[in-house]
Amino acid sequence: MFHAVLTSETDWAGWRAATRSLVLGGVEPNAVRWTVGGTPHLLPEATGSFGVSRTLVSLASVAVQAREPERFGLLYSLVWRAHAGETLPDDDPDLRLARRWALAVRTDAHRMRTHLRFMPVGPHLLGWYAPAHYVLEANAQLLAQRFPARPWSVVTPDSSAHWDGTALRIGAGVPRIEDDETLAAWWDAHGDAILCDSTPGVTVPPAEELDEAPRPPDRPAIGPIVLPVASASALAAARTDAASCERCDLCDAATQTVFGEGPADAAVLFVGEQPGDQEDTIGRPFVGPAGQLLDRALEESGIDRRGIYITNAVKHFKFTLRGKRRIHVSPSPEEIAACGVWLDSERAIVRPKLLVLMGGSAARAVLGRPVAVTRERGQAIRLPDGQMAFVTVHPSYLLRVPEGEAQVREYRAFVRDLTAVRELVGMV
Ligand code: URA
């Protein structure tokens, strides 16, 4: 048994070097144990060379950042098989798993860039974040390109990244920090030591092709500030990431991911449940019967659809087949949770004043609990991040109410809710 020892959870260079020695030494994947830290062991002498596809190397470089203990071994076995001449089919379970990890890493990296908040500590900007995967180092390079002018540090429970205006350094992680005051006090006490013990990070290339122009933070003084992101391009990037989402099984049967649409600076963000049959085919939210009813109600309440952002809690159509017809099935709480990362991104980028939650799935996705729509309808609810939420019924519900008086009554109540939304936005 060979023991490959990596220096850190993100020791990509170490993994590559060990993989090279092991493959050239003819060591089968099941004869290697991978650990982070520990006494380095001798690996086979590496002589000669071999090649695997760029796509596999690039997949490994992203998947290796996943917080998955088996990733080093699994990625080694993919390289081992590719080097032995095996063509890895698309549905190979290990390849699929590596792709899932890479997707989760990309999503987490995006999430970190859109959620990260900084607070000024003297001339320094200080941010704390707990990423789901080991994405800090790769993200730090992007942040350094985006915000080159001011020194900053991002600290996470795993490690920390520090930019002094010219070079990036990587240091130790920090304990979980609950609020800004604790973070500032912790930095006062430990910042110098962390900086002193940090080691050079990867050199940052000049920011020539950035999709987001570097801008200084624009809110001074006390409290967290959000580094501005160019919202339209950030939305486009999130939409591209979501297009290959495999976070749950709904992607298997659906035609495509239906991402939200609307202005990146909309004051109101409407959330539905999931795309329906027509949305799934066309690729846009709320274009089928429920969308037409929503359009009519928006118009009657004086809201211009072109000015709002519309999305869904779940981005893939869930259905069951009845003959040739695809019949809507409500998403499960797990599917809503798995898809939450996309709605979070949309919220973080658009930063609306008000979220309109249409129906129980949308309300659950945002409020994080089961919601009795009829009980909570019509109230403005303050969310932990300062945004407001407003619960109302889903337009599909109105389509199910039997035609006649009841339907007219329910429709009028929906228009009243939307009118209240319009008035609220003027107030919030
Ligand atoms: N129902 C939804 O919740 N969303 C759509 O996009 C269409 C129907």
C-alpha cells in the first residue's frame, strides 16, 4: 500500500505530483491511501510521461476543491483509467460523481462571490465566510483581480486569504465568527500573527478580461458592506452555471433549466414554484396559462412585468406521464432545498427590496419552513438579510378554483395582493 500525503485540502500541486508518480509507477488506485497532513512517504520514482485529456485535468482541478474525503482517490482512479486507454462513458458513475462535485464547487464559488461581505477595519477590508467547499483560494485570485486597490483579507474556518495590493498570501483558518464585532476583535488580536505566518498564494494575472470592472466599496463606515458586483454579468454567469445543474434528479427528465428573467436591478422579485410544461419547452418562466393569468393580474394592479424579476423556487419541471401528457407534480422539500442555491444567487445579485412568494413552495424556499399560505398571505415579513417578503397565492391555484363567483373572488383578492405589493415597494 502506498501512502500519498498532501499538505492541505487544496494541495492541487501535491495531488498532481503524487498522481504522476503513482501512475508512472504502475500503482493501482486500490493500492493508494490519500491523506492530508502527516509524514510524507516515498512514492515510486517518476520516470517517463503520460497524457490524459485536458477536460479530465480541468474537471479534476475543480472537483478537487469539493469537501469530499474520497475525492483524491476517486480522481486518481479516473486518471488511472484514462491513462490505461479506457474511454470513460458519460454515464460512468465515478465520472458523474466527479462532475457533480465540480458543479457543487462552481456553485459554491459563485455563491461566495455574491454573498461575501466586507467591513472596513482601518484601511483594511475584512470579510468572513464559511464556504461549503474548499473554494477560498481559487476565489481569492478572482477577488484580487476585481478589487486590486485596497488591502483585504477573507477569513474562513478552513483558511484565510490576504491581499496587500500586490501579492496574495494564504494563511490559517479562524474559528466560526457570529458577528462583525467579534470578527473585528478577533482580527485585532490575531490578524498580525496570521499575516506573519501566511505563505504566498498563486500569482494573480493582470485583470484584463474581467467581466466585472473593479470598483471600490461604496458604503463607508460601520457595518458590513457588500462589494458591488456587475449584476447583469453575474446573473448571466449564474444562469450558465445553472444550465448544467444536477443537484437533484429533476434534471434527468426535464428539457432544460428554466432560470429567472428580468432586470438585474429590479426592486421586486417574484418567486413561483417550478416551470410548467410550456416553460420547460420554451425555457422561460411564467409563459404558460399560469403566466398569462399572472400577466393579466400584474397589469390590473399597475405593475409592469418588464420591471420585475420573475423566477421559480425550483428550476426544473417535475412531472409524471399520463399517456403523452406531462402532469405537474409538486417538488419535494429536498428538491426545493437542493435548488435553493440558484434562488439565493438571484436574490444576492438582484438584491430586490421585496420578494413576492407565490404559493407554498416559493414560501418554503425563502422562509425555510412549511407555510400555510392562506394564514400568512398579505403580510410583509422581514427576512434576516433585510429584504422583505410577501406571501400570496400561486396563479395556478386560481386556475384550479371552479369557474364562477369563487374564481372571480379569488382573482380579485390576488389583484388586491399585487396592488399592495406595488404600494409596499414605494414604502420599503
Ligand atoms: N408555475 C410556476 O410556478 N412557474 C412557472 O414558471 C410556471 C408555472
